[in-house]
Amino acid sequence: MTKTHQGSQEGARLRVGVVVSRFNSVVTERLLTGALEQLRRCGVKDESIEVVQVPGAFEIPLPVRLLADSGRVDAVVCLGAVIRGETPHFEYIASAVVHEISRLMVEHRMPIALGVLTTDTVEQALERSGGRYGNKGAEAASTAVEMANVGKTLG
């Protein structure tokens, strides 16, 4: 018989770090609210949640690394909003952040959920941070909890 592993949404015993960018705060504050609400719905206790605020999305990977190194958290949620402008800056920032978050997740063998929006407009970002497309911060929090539990079942 095939053995299947699937994580649960039970977070009562988990410790979760949340790294959130302040740039585009009209969006990132909504992502943070959604993530914190979802973590609480999963049973993660307030005292088991650490929030780290950083200036922009480019700065997210360093505190993720520090949290992972600290051993204080079982998973990290990354929240930010990179919105296309008139220069290629968007591509550089989005690519660097996503690549580094992915690399850190594998290197540290720790769930690091990607809740960094990359959109063409502020309106698109707002639709994904509590608008008609849901809240990607809440989705990232759910992913972090599930993957932390998957990790526990795999040892």
C-alpha cells in the first residue's frame, strides 16, 4: 500500500515567523492582517508568532535567514508587494526575492511560504490582499502551517 503524507492546519504547537515589507504598506498591512488571522484560526498562539518588519521586499531574505538560524520558529511567512513601474527594477527585485526565499527554504529544510505579490498595478495587489481574489497573506500562512506539519510527519 502506498504511504501518503499530508500536513494539517493544526498550528497549536507551531512557532511561526512572519517577515513583512513596509513598502507598499496599503497592500502589505492587509497581507499581514490576513496572515495573522489565518495563523490564529489554525490555532497558532499569539506568543508563538514573531513579526519582523523590513523596509522593502528586497530586505525580506535576511531576517528569514536569521529566524531560520535561530531555531525559534518552525516556519516563516514572507509578505510583500512588488508592483511594476516604468523601469526594469520590478523584474530584478521580484526575481531576487523569490529565488533567495526558495534557496533558503531548501538550505534550512524549513517551510518558508511565499506571500510576496508581484503585480502590474496597485489595484491588482489590492484584489489579492483581501479583495475579490482573496488574501494571499492568509494563503501563505495556511501553506506555512501545512508544510510545517508535513515536515514533522517526515521527520
